[in-house]
Amino acid sequence: MKTNYDLVVIGGGSAGLAAAISAYDHGIKDILLLEAEAHLGGILLQCIHNGFGLHEFKEQLTGPEYAERFANQLIERKIEYKTDTLVLEIKEDKTVIYSNKEDGLVEVKAQAIILATGCLERTRGAINTPGDRPSGVITAGLAQKYLNIDGYLVGKRVFILGSGDIGLIMARRMTLEGAKVLGVAEIMPYSNGLNRNIVQCLHDFNIPLYLSHTVTNIIGKDKLEKVVIAKVDENFNPIKGTEKEFQVDTLLLSVGLIPLNGLLDKVNVPTHPRTRGALVSQNLETMKEGIFSCGNVLHVHDLVDFVTKEGRKAGYGAATYLKGKMHKKGRRIITRNKSGVSYVVPYYIDVENILDNLVELNFRVTKPFEKTRLIVKLDDKEIKNIFKLHMLPSEMESVLIEKEILMNSNAKEITLEIKEG
């Protein structure tokens, strides 16, 4: 059994597939991809609705169709992969320990690693929802798996907490399968889903969206019977007298995602307090040399096309590193989020190792903005002043910075800020 590889990619979803293919196309042939599920594709396999691939392929695909295209590219290149394989640990020397039924417990030594393990959904316990503990309270993504893969309708009278994209899509999906979706509650004063999903999944089916509301009580002895929602104030505290009660048998939770970053704990890779993803350079290399991170394990994306793009960037970065073409780490420009910006990825720009003529900074805003300006500064010097017609927290934004500007600057930080008015 082979136990040494140039590159090990952990995760066979959209990010991991794109990363492995990109590294191969940039000259790295000795690759092993490890995927925990039985098939390549990750979460895409349960997303049977269309809307995937508009950026990547200029056409609308379902999730399985999108995944199949990249899985086929991996197979065509004869990149080695293993499914039903659980990665247990990454060691300081880049040894990867994994286990599966065929091989048992195996240690392989990698020269570089790309982490593309995705996210977990936040559960009821993570948000401390009060009330009884009956069956019928599940995450929206799990309900999607039950319905689209297992063919099991989880309920007939449904309420949804959280207006994330999976929750919105499941509101439509449950309706199409004959369930009655009584409403969607969102604690924020705006939706956390894409506008197109709000229109296509709620408005088109007359499903009410209760903004600035949350579930304040769950009622049921064995099986869920009722949920109570209430309006919240600016501090997200329920307002007495605003309660609404719904008779339901199912509550779907679409209340956020948690990056699966546990494998980085033992190699002491620092993470961002906001995204919970690793701190990375513009090449997506973490603070641990030779370990890269991409996709939803790095920060949550709104479109799979953007995940694919980021996976390619990680593959390119890893290939450059493995070829010995990365310079020793020198000057860094730290990225900072200021007023109106929630976070910025990458965390820093490794100036000596800028691989392209443009450096892309991805960010999200803290609230909806209309007719505002994005201000980008190197230290105190303004280098970009961009008019933005609309910006939403649910949609990832990006700005491109010219390599020449960064190379010719002695700045220590680059800041992104929203200026209203």
C-alpha cells in the first residue's frame, strides 16, 4: 500500500474536487483525495434543485449534475481517491491518519495538505431554544437528505426557523411534496438567504416570512405539537404580547453552519473569530506551512461556483508550494474589516508570494446597504473607492487589488470599510 504522497486532499465535495483537479493541472500528479461519504460530491448530492453552475458552466444544473462533472474530471485524470474514508488526525509533520473498511487504520505522509471538509449545521442545542424536547425538531439540511435521498417526508405541517438558503429551499421542497409550510421566522430584520430564493421559495408559494421573530417555545410530549414565535427587539430579546402559535408536527432549523475544522487543532492552526475558518494567505495557505484550506470549511459561501473557484486557488497554491516556487515568508499585509464589513478573507497578503496580477479579497457586510461606497485603504492611503448599489450579508462580495500596488507599498495593513451617504 502506498503511504507517501505529494498532496493529500481531505474532502471530496465541490472544494476538494476542484482543488485536486487544479493541483493536477498545475503539474502535481501524486495526489490522494479522501472523502468520508460513500460517493464524491459532498452536500451537492442531496441538492436536487437547479441553479448550480451559472458562473462555472453558464447553465443551470442540479447539485448532482454539478458534482458529476467534477467527479468525472477527477476520474479522467486518474487521481487516486478513497470514499467511505474517515480522516482521524493530521500530525505536525503532515502525516494523515485515516480509516476505512478496506484498508483499516492507515498513516500516509504528505508533503502538502488541502483541507476541504465543509461545514456542519447548527442544531437546537447550539441556539438554546426553550421548551419541550419532542421529536420533529431537525435541521433543514438533514430534512433535505431524508427527503431527496432517502425519500422520506419528515412532516406534513412545518415551520422553519432561520431564512438561510437551505431553509428557504426546503420550504419550497416540502410544499411541492404536499406538506403545509406555515411560515419562516428570521431573528434578523432581513433575510439571510439569496433574494432569488426568497422570491422562488417563499413568495411564489405564499409562505409568510416573519422578520425580527424567533421561536420562543416548543411544545409537545413525544411528538412536536406546537411552536410559539415572538417578535424581538434590537437586542434580540422577545417582546411580550407579540407571540404567535402554530400547530405543527415539524420544526426545521436553518440557523447557520459551523466549519469542520477539528483536524487543524493538533497542528495549532489559528482560526478567525468570526468565520471560525483558518487564517490564510491569498494563496489559501494556513499559518502552518504546506497546509491549505478552502471552501465552506474556510468561510461559508453562498454559491457553489465560488467554492469551486476557491478550490482551484488552493490547488494552484499547493502546487506552487510543492514545486518549491514559494519564497520564504517575508512581508505581510494584514487585512482588516472596519465599519460595515463583517470579515475579510484572506487574513493576510504574503507579498513575496503573490501568484497572479490581481489579489482577490472576499468579504461580507454586517447589514443590508443601498447606494453606498466601499473604501479600501493601504494604511491611511485610499486605493479604491467603489460605488455599490446593493450589498447584503447573505451575498459574498469581492474586490480586486493590483499586485503592483501591493508590491510597491510599505503598508502593514489593508482595510475595507463601508461609507454610507
